[in-house]
Amino acid sequence: MNILILGSGGREHAFTHQLIQSKKVTKVFVAPGNAGTDKIATNLDVNPTDFNAIKEVVIIHDINMVVVGPEAPLVNGVHDFFLADEKLKTIPVIGPKKDGALLEGSKDFSKEFMIKHGIPTARYQSFTQENLSKGKDFLETLDPPYVLKADGLAAGKGVLILDSLEEAKAELEEMVSNQKFGEASSTVVIEEFLKGIELSVFVLTDGKNYKILPSAKDYKRIGEGDKGLNTGGMGAISPVPFADESFLSKVEEQVVKPTVEGLQKDGIDYRGFIFIGLMNDNGNPSVVEYNVRMGDPETEVVLSRLASDLFELFEGVANQTLDQKEFSVIPQTATTVMLVSGGYPEAYEKGKTITGLENVTESIVFHAGTTTNNSDVVTSGGRVLAVTSFADTIQEALDKSYRSIDEIHFEKMNYRKDIGFDLVS
């Protein structure tokens, strides 16, 4: 079987790493991929949202399955594109169609879905330019901090959490009237701030059956102690110690089951991953958001803990036989620490030569923002490498990751030295 993975980050490198281990997989192609996937698969210079170019490579390389990494192709309807094409319609796509992708593509849709199906979440209302004054009135009914979310995709930047009521009102106007996040913020969801400890639970579903993947916690802020600007993620840990059996049982009963059943009731044939961002408030789960794909850098720790054949699970998704597939997880803890470009998440330089990768022996290094320049591996993004390690405890796994980081160098390399600080006593 030949597999095509769409995307270029650490998530896609982690997918590739797992899939090449399957005896059923002949060859893996990654579009466009990075310097890491280039070492273990075949990169194709194709944009994941250029569906006609994807069709061309699928036919040329006799692709038998497509795995979609990022959200944009899903929200734009890559799965629907395959189903509508005579030459592509029999090729399974791992990732929801456009109607299911609305869970991430529209915050308003996802909140309405949660309320409709009794899934615990924060109180909210949605507003546009037409009812802007009502939005300001609604803000006055809430206690700070105030949460404003652009309805559409905004490259991870469309969520504001503000302590000042006046600032929240000003930002609401900036979002809907002045299109601060473009078309994505023409509708803005205002919601109650959820208190508690955040974590993520990942579900793989074939539309009827599901498997709950390991839980994970990521660290978004650039600075130590969770300070500074938000990023795409500076590290992650799996499993999450406070997500014990009792809590995860509540998550399954109150969130996972009603989500999968709700999709079925609404006539949405959903086949792929559901990323559930949760808040644990005194042992009770509440949903912050849905994503319709795996997160990054959570994928690097979650998939790495799978003992099962990932391709077999994807076959189960495609054929709606996921319940018949063997599923097991490595009990060890996995940690990943992101190495980022100097200046990230603001302006940064690319093209910095990376050295020392060949000296790493204790960890797996997943490439996130890299490319090749002649024979050199160089930086090509803000988040560059995810250094992932296994051990019996969080601290031991982190120690391995940090020892591995000592071997790696590129100009202005930056990373957080306190990943897991809130979980390690």
C-alpha cells in the first residue's frame, strides 16, 4: 500500500515514523514534507490545499490512502473533492469531510453542536457587525477574564483572553468591524472563561466506533512559567498525571460518546481524528474547543506511545471496522521539547544550518520547520524540531530530551527549559 500524507510539520513526521513501521505499507509520500520526512519517505513539492496537484500525484504514484495532517485542506473540502472525482472516490481519506470539519472551521458551529448534544462547555453567544452593541452588553454579564474567539480559521491567532472589560469591548469591535483576523472574525464567539487545568484528549473514529488515544498536555507560551506570547506549542507530555481513570471515564461518557453520537444524529459521516481541548475543573471535564486533526506537538508524544499498527487503525477508519482493530498503548511517559527559531513567535530568520542531529541517541527528533540546502539541514520555520523521549517518569523522559538538545545546534536556537514544570513535583 502506498500512503500520501499531507502536511509539512512535526505531526506529519510523526505520522510517517509510525506508518513506515507497518508491514502493510509499501511506500510513504509526504506533501510537501520536511528534511526529517525526506530521510524516511519521499517528499513531493505539492501544496496540501492544491487539490488538483494532489490528484495528479495520487494517480502518478498509485496512492492507496491519503492521511490529512493540517486543518486547512479539511475545512476546504479535500475529502469531498476525492469523493466527487471518478478517479479518486475509492481512495480512503483519513480526515472528515467539509461538514465535519466545521467543528474546527467554525467556532459558532462547534459551540452550537455542543449545546445541542449536551456536551459540557462554557456559556457563550455569537456576534457580528449587525449586533455589535449586544455583544458589548453580553460582555458586561461575564466576569473577567473575557474570551473572544474568531469564528473561522485564523492560523491559531484568533483567540483573545482579556482582563479588562473596556479592552474586550474594543477588541470585539476591532475583530468584527475592522476585520482584525480577516473574514475569520466577521463572526465572533464570546464565551465564559473556563477555570481549571487544560489538557487534550484525542479520538480516532470511523463514524460509528472510536478509539480514545492517550491524553496529552502541551505548553503554548514562549516563556518559562507559561509567560509571554502564545505559540503553536513549545512542548508536550503524555500521559497527563491528573487525567486519571475516573476523570477519563467522565470524559468518555460526557464528551466522547455524545460527540460521536451527535455527529451520527446530525448525519455527519465523520472519519478521522477529533482533538478535544478540555478543562479539568475539580475533576469535571468541560470542552474548550474541537480540532478536526491531531495537534502539534501533542502528536509527537501521543502517536509515539501507540503500540498498535497505525495503518491497521486507519484501515478500520476507512472500512468502519475500527472496533475490530487491536489497540494498545505503551505505558511509558513520552515528553517532547520544541526547539524554535530566535524571535519566534514574532519575526525570525530562516536558513540557519542545524548540526549535531547525528549525535542524538536517547531521543527521536521530529522535524517541524526544516528543509535541506545541498547536504545541510536548515531551519525553515518558527518551530524547528521536536525532541521526543520515553521513560518511566516525566522527569526521566525530560532529562533525556534535554540531554539530546545539548547535542543540537543552530544559530539563535531557543527552547523552554521548564516543560512539565507544573506536573513534576
